[in-house]
Amino acid sequence: MRRVGVVGIAVAVLVTAAIWTDTLGAGDRWQHVLDRVDRLIAGPVPVRSSVPTLIVTPPPASATLPPTPTPEPDATPAPTSSPRQAPAREAVDVTIPRDPETVFAHELRNTWCAPAGVQMVLALHGRVDTSDAVQRELAARVYEWESYDDSHNGGWGPASMSEALAAYGVPGYEVRAYETRADALHGAAIAIQGTGAPVVLLAWRGAHTWIMTGFRADADPALFPDAVVSGAYVLDPWYPWVSSIWGASDPPGTFQDDAEMIRNFLPWKRPEGKYPDRDGRFIILAPTLPLDEAVQG
């Protein structure tokens, strides 16, 4: 019996060590077991109203600026009137003016990209720091904001992220769905220009969170609906991990060019069921309030 007891203790020590050091992924698997237990304790995913998904139809590319009215042939123009100059079409490179390292938060668990993303948006707004304690607090509060329409599995979805931001003093983030990647990036770029606040991109078919803090385009997207956004500056909470599916992640503030956006920013498709307003569309979480206004509340 003593030998059996010693062997049992040895096995327990080895299992504990494997979990602690994540040997062969034991730590992650154990964490997934704990997550499932948490789900059982929390009960069924609530069916309740939440932040809706807004399906965005971009204006036609020809609608750059309202046309200048043509005066009648016999009309005499006012002496001080002058023809409006067409805006210059020039390439733009826009970033939110802050060191990305200071607001970056790595996801503490491989399923915590959403709380880490929310944490970074809040940090950019000056609401929280990037400590592990803040991220753990956010992750623990997800049951306050989850809903079935947002995530059939429960937990984080873009609507719960919006509610979490509002709960910490940053309201006004909308869940928007676009038919094309180009339209989604164009809309995200306009949101950044108009508010000075970051955009959340739902990457990896809706399974991952990227924080977009800037962009490059061949023209000002706010003035030219046909402006092409060639990529985005991104904070990826997965960094510095390497995904077996998506590959290595990049340091905070890396510019993700068109090829990387095509590879990572894919239309929503979740295995747990249908999302009529999101399926096949590109999903972003866009700010509607200026950065200072959101901070001041």
C-alpha cells in the first residue's frame, strides 16, 4: 500500500508539473476543463437584448463630394463667391499618436484575446492599465455582458466587448458588418479619423481580436469613397505566441499589409451555429465618440 501511495503521489506531482509548465499542452487542456466548469456554474447562455449588429451598405464610389450648384445663365454671382476647389487626392498614413508598447496587453490565456483587446482599447482611452490584474478582472466579468445572439457558446463576442467598454467608461462602440474586406477597412479608417480612437477587428473568421490603431490608404477615406486602404497598424494580443494555424504573430504596432489582411481578416464563420447578421460578412467594432469625449464621459 505504501508503494501505491508513493506512486500516486509521484503521478500527481508529475501531472501538476505538466499543467504548471504546460508540457505538451497539458496546461491549456486543464484550463479548458476549468472553463467548461465555469460555464456549467454560470448556467445557460442568457437570451437577452444586447448591442445589435449593424449591416453597413457603403455609399457609391461616385459620391465623393456634393456637386457644386450650377448657376442659372442669367444669374449674377455674388462678388465674393469663388468656386470650391476639389480636394487633392494624396496618400495618407494615419496612426493614433501613442507608443503601442505602452498600451499593449498579451492575452494571458489562449482564449482571452477579447478581454486583452478590450483592455488595450481601454488603455488607449486612459481608463485602465495593462496589468494582468485588469485582464483577469475583465475576463471574470464576461457573464455580465454575454448573450446568446452575440455568442452561442457564451462568453465573449463583439457585443459583449462593446458592453464591457461602456461599463469601464468608453461607450459608443458599434458592431458593424460589411460585405467586403475593403469596405470594412474603409469604414474602420473613417472611424479612426473621425474619433481618434481605435477599432476592433474580428480576425480569424471571428475567432480572434485585433486592435486597429491606424492605416495607410491611397487617398483620404473620409473624402474619397473609392480610396483603397492598403493595410492597418495592429495590436495583436496573441503576440509573441505562434499559432499552428495562423503562424507567428507580430510585435505591437506592426503594419499589416494587404496580403496579411487577406490572410487574417476573414469573413465571420463560427462553428457553433448561424449568426444571420454576421455570417459571411467582415465584422468590426467601431468607435462613434471622439477619444477625449469618451474619456471624459
